[in-house]
Amino acid sequence: MKKFNYISGLLLSFAALPFHMTQAQTCIDNAPEIHAEGSLIDRNDGTVLDINTGLLWSKCNVGEVYEKTDNSCSGQPSNFSTWQDALLAVNDPTVSTVGELEGFRIPNIKELQSIVDYRCISPAINNAVFISTMNAAYWSNTPDIHNVNSISGYDGLLIDFKDGQEIDTGASGLLLLRLVKNIVE
């Protein structure tokens, strides 16, 4: 009998699970924690602070509205079919303002990857904090210089939060944005 290493077992566990937009999140409880308890702080103002990176994230997707009364997100996220559309969107101060804070931007690929929780799928994120994350691809501001995604208009790198892959696996057909801001400039 072959002995599988931890990562191989984890990947095989995920491969056996069905993927689609409406499926509830599935997590492996005995996998190493990606974000220590308390490292993602919901500030109850439409933002989430990652104390490990010093980044302040929008709690909601671009296009959704933060509801202060119950700390939730409402409405529909905006779909950005090309990287250029996503980059242009944040030039609008109504898009790049979260709550009362201005200056939010599209994260680079490493920043976006920092909120992926590889213990979970559908979505691959802490969905107790990032409550409206969809099983969809999210744009980064990092150019796709190696043509990872060969689809026309995919000139930037993205992460599909269905499973945390740095490629659009086409599960939802949506291309979304979650914005970020450096706490210390």
C-alpha cells in the first residue's frame, strides 16, 4: 500500500467533492490553519483587517452594499469581464471608497492569495469574515505576463475562490473584485 503525504491526501479529498456555485463551504478540520484565530478582524464598518499583513480588505464584493445594521452585504456584485474593465473601475471614487475610507485598490496576486484558505473549498476563504465571497474568480492588479489564462481579455492574474486556484476554472462565469488598502502608507 502506498503512503500518501499530507498534501496528496488533501488534494484527493477535494477532488472527490462536487463543485458548483450553490454548494455550502466544505473545510478539512484537521488541516493546518491558514489564518490563526483572531488574525482577521471584522471591524464592523465594511472592512476586515488582516493583522498578519497589515492589509485592510473590503468585506463585500465591489457592487454590493455594506449593511451596517446587521454587518452584512446586500445587492449583486459587479462582473468585470476584462482586466482592463476592473482596473478602470477603481478610478471611480465611489468604487474605491469602502464605508468612509477612501483609497481602496485592486490587490496584487500575492495579497489576494493571502486571504485564500486552502483548507476550504466553495469558497476557499474564511467565509465567517468574508461573508459574500462567491465561488468565482477575483481579479488581481498583477499582469499575466506568462499567459496563465489564455482567454482574451484575461490580461491580469486572478484567483478562483471556488478552490483557490490562480486560474479561472469557469465555474460561475463571474469575474469579481474585492478591494484592499494598506493600513500604513
